[in-house]
Amino acid sequence: MMSAMPRPATEPRPNARPIYLDYQSTTPVDPRVLEVMLPWFTEKFGNPGSVTHAYGREAEAAVERARAQVAELIGAEAREIVFTSGATESNNLALKGAARFHRDERDHVVTLATEHKCVLESARALDREGFRVMILPVGADGLVDLAGLEAALGERTAVVSVMAAHNEIGVLQPLAEIGALCRTRGILFHTDAAQAFGKIPIAVDAMAIDLLSISGHKIYGPKGVGALYVRRRPRARLVPLLDGGGQERGLRSGTLPTPLIVGLGEAAAIAVQEMTEEARRLLALRERFLAGVRAAVPSVRLNGDAERRLPANLNLTFPGIGALELMEACPGLALSTGSACTAAEVEPSYVLRALGVSDELGRSSLRIGLGRFTSERDVDFAVDALAAAVGRLQGPPLKSRSGAAI
Amino acid sequence: MPPLAYLDWNATAPLRAEAAEAMAEALRRAGNPSSVHRWGRAARQAIERARAQVAGLVGAAPAEVIFTSGGTEANHLALRGVGDRRIFVSAIEHDSVREAAPEATTIPVTPEGVVDLAALETQLASDARPALVSIMLANNETGAIQPIAEAAAIARRHGALFHCDAIQGAGKIAVDFRGLGVDLLSISAHKLGGPQGVGALVAREGVALAALQRGGGQERGRRAGTENGPGIVGFGVAAELAVRESVSSAGIAELRDAAEAALSAVAPDARTFAKSAPRLPNTLCIAMSGVAASTQVMALDLAGIMVSAGAACSSGKVRRSHVLAAMGASPEEAESAIRVSLGRSTTPAEIEQLVDAWTALYRRTRSAAA
């Protein structure tokens, strides 16, 4: 057997693709997922609605199998899963659908300032429709203030929406506690689990979750597909966003994209098998990354709670260094400043602002997302590249200036 | 087991091999098209290339193409995104149009399944409030092609916006966005050899459209959500191939006409819907009188032939077709109609298989009746 010499991490990689450290933005499709998807694009192309013939029926069976695979990962029943075009649609459907259904008796919607844009924009649309929308602040650690949330809830609150794991700062919200607060008051609890599904354990019953949004492309499945968990007992009722052919029990019309749904199902099935072990591995890599950066750049700050966060996420501020310059100085790394949806904006992240981070520090912040295909060597290379770039951008002497400028 | 003959192309068309190949490659690459780094930029470039390809299919500018999750969403974005307007839809529209605007006024159609332009004129003249007219390019059940350019001209004269659901037409007949003079046009990828889960709304530059799905502001704020990059790439490839191969539809029409002639010869009492209307070259909607469509579909399925009893949408329920009802068909007639739809790889042998199985069923039911 050949054994390659270990390569020093700083060795130039002229022909290599940059190391991908943006797994919260999107993930590559796992080759195992792709393999399962491919036949459904070509020879098994039927419309799952065409149950009068064999092509349609085999597609329908594949969709139902995927539905069960997705349900298993969150302890739900298969028939509680509604397939959508992605987490943005799931979040729009959950918030607008639940609020509009209960409009007559409940007209109050509660969410957090740090939610994803598609939740905040859905809330804004409801506000224009006459709902009372309450957007609660978070602590400096990015976590919800449970006492503040409880105080905000009332008899006319229809739905509470809180993200399970944050896309920029990785923090994990106390879902079971929020769910309990909502359930006793008859309020629907929606959680945007696009970043959490398949990464951390979620149990819809134990956490009293009524609606839960899922994305395919955040868990090594394809883009263009997602799901919404809709509780049946007690029933979470929704007004659909898309009407038409009546697919998905009338909650979401439109031809079901069988290959994408099969891919989402397979990605969920892999997560059921591997999530625990993968989380352990990624946590070790994250700690290695953080320790490495801290050793080289002592002034670095971690945004978001250090313990209650996704195993694979870091959000780091490098005081005195512009994040854009830092990214430019690291051509071997694929990095981002935060949410990809707004990545092209020069504005500092509204999420970091909500944590009380100044705009100046916000502009010095990077999101690091590790994932299934990140190796220890990748981490070491990235830490060295970041440290070297910070050194170049700060100019010597590194240590004496750290923290002094801000 | 008999050889399989897929004759349900209007429900979904098999993915083109070239599209599958391009998608498989795109699926192997990571990268969120909104990310600034090079993987993100590569994904963005692939989407913009596909946008130009899709625009090319209908003669629009790339910036006028908004990618959606499919035809249903494109239709909803058109009908619900134009703001507060009176809405007029034809009586034969797909459910995704009819249900997007449940309070719409219905424009009647002729017994041949073609929209009644005089009625549209009268309806629009009766009320001067801002309006939107939505008429499909070609009907999914009968294949009847609608006089879109004329209807759009009427709408324009009355200051109304015009939406055309071109989901069944695009890829089967030439579509000229500017020539038709429409403001909004819906397309679906999987009806023309692209993947399921992708579609587009083409919106003329200058038409104000409010997003239905809000969030990260993708598609210039008109449709939020991470773009389905590989799906869009597949859509683009299929669109380009449809443009290149548009000449080949003559062969499909010949096969369809042969099927129609053979079935009508066997069963002189069979009715072909929209027979004398301009029709999609691939679609045949025919009623075998006295035999339920579900019986025909099942008998044909046993013989390896896949057709449908109308639209494929709602989990197999065979409902009475609102399209055939609008054309004045009796309930008995509508309930005995099947849809046969051909595609680019349909062979004469498949048509022969259909004719044989249909003939056998016809003779069986007639001898049972006698």
C-alpha cells in the first residue's frame, strides 16, 4: 500500500481548489445521496401524481419512502411531512399559513431579531396585513430571553417562531423550553431548523414543536427541496401558499420533484446513521480551529454562546482587520461574512448588531462553517492561512497592537 | 410483461440525457450562488447562463426571467404578485391558475376549447378598474392552442395586464414573448425535458411584481430562497435543446394524427376533443363512449401503455374535467375521455401498441353490451 508523506499544512497548494469553509451557506451533495438520486432523473421519471400507471406509482412510492426518512430524523410521522421547494418556502408557509388560519381569534406573532431574513420578511408581510408582530431582542450570547418571551405571549398570540440553530452565529435556542411555554397557551411553535436538522438531535414531541422547517441543501442533499413538519395531534392548521393540483394533502400544490425529494430523504437517512459520530468529529475540529486561531491571534473574539452552538460553526471577530480584506488575503479559503443571501452587501450583519456588536467589529467578522468533508489538515491549513493573513494586514509587531486599536 | 409505452408526456416528460449530465456535474459542486467566494461565483455563473438559455426559448431578455420552484409557483406569482386587480381567467385554465385567483371572472370557451375573444372584449369593457387577464398558451388536456396575441391585444386596449400560462406550450410549439405581447408568462422545466422542481415566470421589464416568497432577496427581490442551481442548469440545457429541435415536432404530429385516425376508424362514435382547433402536435384527447376513463386507463396500463384521464395533479383522483365541461361535453362524455400525449422519443410501435390495446378494449365492451 502506498502511504503519502504527511504534507506540512503551509505548503502552497497551487492547483488545489480553495478549502470550503462555508458549510452554513450550502453543502455539497453527498456522493451517496447523488447516486440514489440519479436514476430518478432519467429512467424513473414519472410524475408521482400519475398513479394510474407504473411510472407514476414508482415515483409516488419513492416520495413516500423519503417522507418516512425525513420524519424519522425528528421523531415525526411520515404524514406530518410536507415537501416544499426549500426552507424559505417552508418558513413563509409556516408563518403566513399559521397566522392567516387563526386570524380571527389570534392576531399576534412573535419572533426574534436574529431570525433568518425569510422569517423576518414573512413577519413583515403579516404586519402589513394587520397582524401585530413582536420582534424580541436576544442577549449578547445570541440566546432568547425566556422570561421576556413568556411576558410577550398572550391570549391572542397565534404563532411563535424561533430558529433552532443559527445560520450565522450557530447558537442553539432552548427549543423544549420555548415549546412548553407555547403549548400551555395554545400557541403554535414554529422553528426554522434549516441549520439544525441532521446536525443536532431534534424531537418534535419532547420539544412540543408544531411546525419545523427543513432544507435539503444544508444537509448534503440537493438545492430546490425542503420540507415543513406540520403536527397532526394537536393539529397545526395552515392556509396554503400555493393552491392548484392539491398535492401534499392540499397544503402545497405543484408537481413533486421526485429526484430532489429522494435526495432529501437519503440525506436524512445518512444523518440518522452518522449524525452523532459526525458531530463529535466536527466539535473536535472546531475546537482545534478556535484554539489555533486564538494562539496566533489572541485578540480574536467568538460571537455567540461558546457552548450552546452548532458543533461545526464559528463566528469570529478579528478586531482592527476588515473581513473583506481578510477574505481577499486568503485566496485558498472559501469563507463568508455571514448569511449568503446578503453576502454581497457591505452592511454589517444585523445579527451581530442584535448581539450588541458594534458595526466596526461587525465588519471585522467572519463565519467559519466546517462540515462532512473538512479534514484536520484543512483546519490546520486554514488556521495558518488566516494567521498569516492577519499578520500581513496588521503589520508587525502583531502582539503589541492586538486589541489596542479598538 | 408487455413492453412499456409512455404516452403521458403532458404529465411529465423524461429528463433529457444532456440535462441529466449537466445536472449531475452541477450536483457534484458545492457553492451557494449568493456567496461571494469562487465556488459561489461559479454557481452564479451557471445560473446566469441558464437564465439566458431559458430567455432564448421564449425570446425574452435574461433579466426578465425569474426562476421559481415550478409552474404552480410561477402562476401564483403572476396572479397574486400584480397587486389589487380584477382577474379574468379562461374556463379551461389549469387548477394552479384557477385556485390562485378563486374570485376571478371566467372567460368562456367555444365547443372546440378555444377562448371566446368577443366575450373577453365585453367583459373587459364592462368595468374600467385595473385588471389582469390570464389565458394559457395551450391546454394541458386537449392541446387546444389559444389565440394569445389577439387576446393580449384586447387586454392592452383595455389597459389590462396579460399573463399567459405557457407550461404545456413551451417546448412543444414556438413561443415568442414579444410577438405575443404578453406581460407575464409561466414555464415549467419538467414539461419540456428539464427536471421537476424548477420553473420560471417571465416578467416584462417594467411590470411591477410583489414577491410571494420573501427572505434573502434572491431573483432581484422577486423570489427569495437559495436558487436550485443544478435544477436551473438542467432547465437551461433542456430549453436550449427545445429551441434547437423545434423543427422535429412535425414527426410527432404525424404519429398523433395516425393514432387519432386509427382510433376513430375502430370506434366511429369516439369523439376527439378540440379536433378542429389549432392543437399541440403531441396531444390527443379522445372519448370512448360508454367506457369510464379510469377503466380505459387501467386496461391500457395492464397492456403496458401509460396515458391519463386528464390532469395528473391531485393524487390520482379522477375528477370530472372542468375543461371538457367548459367545452359543453356531457358528464358521460367527459368521464369517458382519456388523454394521450406523445414526446420526442415516441415510436410508431408504441402507437401501434396503443391502437391494439384500445381496439381490444373497445371490442370487449361492445360485445359485452351486445
